[in-house]
Amino acid sequence: MPAENDYSLQDLADLTGVTPRTIRFYVAQGLLPSPGRVGPGATYGPGHLARLKLIRQLQREHLPLAEIRARLESLPDAAILALSEAPHGTSASSSASEYIRGVLARTRVAGRPAPHPYAAARLVAPPMPALPATAPAPASPTPSPAETPSPDRSQWDRVVLVPDVELHVRRPLTRQLNKRVERLIAIARELLEEDQS
Amino acid sequence: MTVHPTFQTALTVRTDRTLIRPTFKSNRFVLAEIVAPSSRREQGRPQVNLAFVLDRSGSMSGDKIRLAKQAVEASIGRLHDDDRFAIVVYDEQIDVVVGTTRATAEARRLAVARLREIDARGSTNLGEGWLRGCEQVAAELSAEGVNRCLLLTDGLANQGITDPGELAVHARELRSRGVSTTTFGVGNDFDESLLQAMAAAGGGHFYYIAGAGSIEDLITSEVGETLDVVARDVVVQVTAPGGVSVEALSPHPTREHGGQTEVIVGDLTADEQVSIVLRLNFPYGQLGHSTGVVVGLADQDDLLGATSVKLAWQYASDPLNDGQDRDRDVDRAVARVFAARARQEAVGMNRAGDYKAARRAVEGTAKRIRSYAGRDPELQATASALEADIQQFQAPMAAPALKTAFAGASYLMRSRMPDGKAMKTPEDAGQRS
């Protein structure tokens, strides 16, 4: 994360496409908090950047300034950050599915850009919880944590076959198995991509 | 009581006082009472598209998980072939046990078998579990149906997204994209303010399930309500002249849209009754002049008909203002909402250990109610009940007491019965405390 107050007025303007004059107007209107120091040496932080991005977004959706101010007032910083970093698809015109995909992608690959479809994304498996001693081993259709060995030596690859179908592979694999998996991916993609209706 | 024709929605709008002051920005209250129709004429009920999201964290083991599964089983048994359901379970791992499917006999059989295999295990990634449930609903969004995600938890969100503000924002964004959210909090350890916020922003309902014994009753009741919806996405629209500000006192989300204030009520079931309290603030004016607002109802499918009511106020002298009649029903509704808000505030303070502030919140509100209560027995009773609660709020409260107070206030402010269910008849209304 960048340091506390990292941006000058010009930095902020360059990063958001909003003129310095307009930024000062927003501060005067109470849409943005005052900068760290007033005057030519004034510095702004990531909170200002996030708010400014969000203001631009909401203006693009034709929301009046009073409404924008009201919304910003009621949102905690974490929410403003989340909303301002929303990829294009999470504006009011996106569908519920698109919105959810955007949120989940951000939370799973926190801090890194969302994986490009058809590229393998490396995800580290979460630590497996210790099952309570009294719990019986469940005969469930999904693999239970008890069946998987220690995660310290390996990590899971998430291979997107088509947008709604993924293959998870825990690496490293043996050479032989790896070859077969590559073949599997090629065949699977061929199968899933035919007749896209 | 008002008897309304079966297919019409009744909308009654009243204000506490009709005179306002010309040299003082008067506040006045408006009570909008809505009674939903009994049916949708030939239309039949909308399809439902539901997702059940169940907490399978270790603390759910035993009766809680067993009864939750049973409740889901009972609920899907009530669906028709063209309804949809999905089942998601979560601890720190999210499992889509049944992906969104039409509720055919075959699908339901399979679901029941898979439900039986679920057991309680790990910690609580409530945010992702809920989002994956919403994802299932969103995948097959029904344009004419009721699309809702039902989230059940007994604990705190301790993995994934944990910030209540952020989860509430997502709930709001999803509601505006067609997916509503209802939340069920079981037992002593969940965060009631988080679950209420998600349900309020999500256009659904929040339920407090004190004991495992009520799990099935409340889940099946909520599902029953989705199967009984007569009007979707109902909003109260208030058109006011410039200078008149409109604020919702009832804790429903609002938005400004095309010069109107819209109060989002949500889906209404057959014969359901909802009361909304608004506060208006008037600008300076001229003696003898009038001003007014128009209050209307709108719903997603335009089934409620063009229902709208005009209300007017007149600028009058101070003595006339001081001596004017008051609509006591409006006063009583206002007092109840303020009392409920004070209780929820006191719960928050009590949890934070600020017992003096908890006491002050409740005391201050009781005092204000007494200032306009006069001899009205109901208003006096509302104030007395608040004063009686000071005792409990000013000392540490145990979890069940906190949640009971919080949920009780939540239900009252949202026109729900004391058990959390929809309010349907005047008799129900009489049961309100």
C-alpha cells in the first residue's frame, strides 16, 4: 500500500482525469476531505484517489452532486475503495452476474489484476482446518479437507477452460501426469468451445 | 377498519399536523399505510428463483445444522416445477451443493440426498458464501419472478469480506440488479447489525432465530412469503416542491430519482400491511399560503394501479399552530419508530460498553415522547415501556437479551410482527407493542 499522503494535486488530476480546479471545488463542496496540508505543498492520500474515482463514476451515471455527496457520506472507507476499484463492468448498467464476478475476482486475487481468461492463475490453497476429533469422515460428493495432504509443499493452479468451467490442478505434478493434464485441457477446451450457443 | 377490494392496493397517507409556521422551518411527520391486495388476479403467483446459503461452520453442529437442512428440505418441497432453487454451504470453503435448478421432483430428491451429507466443520466466510448463493440466483434471473438469496449464519464473518459496510453496499447493488437478500441469524454469536444491514439494503428481511427450534418455522415462513408475493419491488414515491425536504424515518433505503424521493419497500405478499413514517421539513413561507406533496406507489410490474394521495399544509400564525389538532395515529406511529431506534442505538452502546450513553439514548427519547404525549394512553405507554427498559440497558446485557431487543426493534420499524413475520391483518397490527 502506498504511504499515507502520497499524491500532489497534479498527481491526483493526472490519475483521474479531473482538473485541479475541479478537485479543489469538490473539497470546497465537501465531497472530498481536505488535503494533508493546505497550499502549494498539499498532499492527498489513497482515500482521496478512491473517492475521486467514485465521484467520476457516479457522475457518469448522471447522479446529481447532492446525491453523490449523500452516498459518500454513508460509505465506510473500505466500501469506497472497493467500489472505486470496480472494473468497468460494475457500473449501474452491469448485470447481477457481472457485478458478482467483479467482486469475487477482486477478493480472491486481492491486490493482483483479475486473471485473463484461458490463462492459468496461481492461487495458494488456504490453510486446511483441523477437523474436530469427534467429527466422522463425511461421505460427501466434495473432497473433504481431511483427504488432502499438507499444503505447504504445493499450490493449486486454476485453469479456466471456458468462462464458466475451471480445472484445478495441484502442482507440482509428475512429468507423466503433467503431460496428460495438458492433453486433458486441450481436449476439454475443444469440447466446451464447440457449438457455443 | 378499511375494507378494500381484493385486487386494489390501499394507500392511506396522513400528517400529524396540517398547519406550519411561516418564520420557522417546521418539521412535520407523514404516515403512509399500505395494504397489499389479496391476489394478482388471473396472473397467478410469480415464479421464485431462490438460493439457500447455509453456514456449516463448526459451531453449527448438532441441532442447528440438522434443523437448517430440514427447513431447506421442507421449503423446496413447496416449490413447483417451474420454480428454481440452489443450495450453497460455506465455512471457509464454499461448496455449491446444488447448482441452480428447476424444482422438479428429480432435482428435489437429489437435493435432499446431498443435504443429508452436509456436516458442520470450519470457520465462517459468510461474504463469499452469500455471494456464491447470489451468483446462483443471478445465473438464471427470472424477469417476472422473485429472485432471492436466503443467508443463514450462527457466527461472525471471520474470513473473506468482513466489513459490514462493504457487504451492505454489495447487497444494495445486487438488489438494484434484481437479486434480493434475506438473512437469518441463529443463536448468540452472530452480528445482528451486519445481518440487518444486509437485509435492509438487500430488499429482504432479517430474522433472529433464538433457538434451533424456530429455524424451520422462520425459514419456511420466509419461503412461503416469496411464494405469496403480489407486488414486486414496491416503492413509495414522494413528490415535494423545492425547499421541502423529505426523509424516511422508517429504516427503508431511499433514493432520489427524477425530483422525487423514493422509499424502497420491497416485495409485498398478499394482504400485507406496511407503514412508512416520513419526516418533512418546510421552508419559510407566507401566512395564508399552502404547500403540499403527492405520495404515490409504484411497483415493478405496474400492478398496483395509479394510487396517489395529495397532502397539504398551510402557513398559519404561531398561536394557531400551537393550538392545532394532532392526528394521534401519526403521533403514535412516529413515537414507536423513535422508540425502536433508541433501543437499537442502546443495544449498540451496550455492546460497546458505554452504558451511560445507552441509558441516555433511551431516556432522551422517552422524554421527547412524553412532551407530545398529552393524555394519549398509547403514547404514554410507549414512553413508559422505554423507561422500563432503562434498567436493562444501563448494565451489561447478555447476548440473547441484546439480540432480542435489537430484533424486536427491527421488526417493529419494518412493520413486521413480533415473531418477524409479515403483518397481514388489523388484528396483527394490534399485537404490536
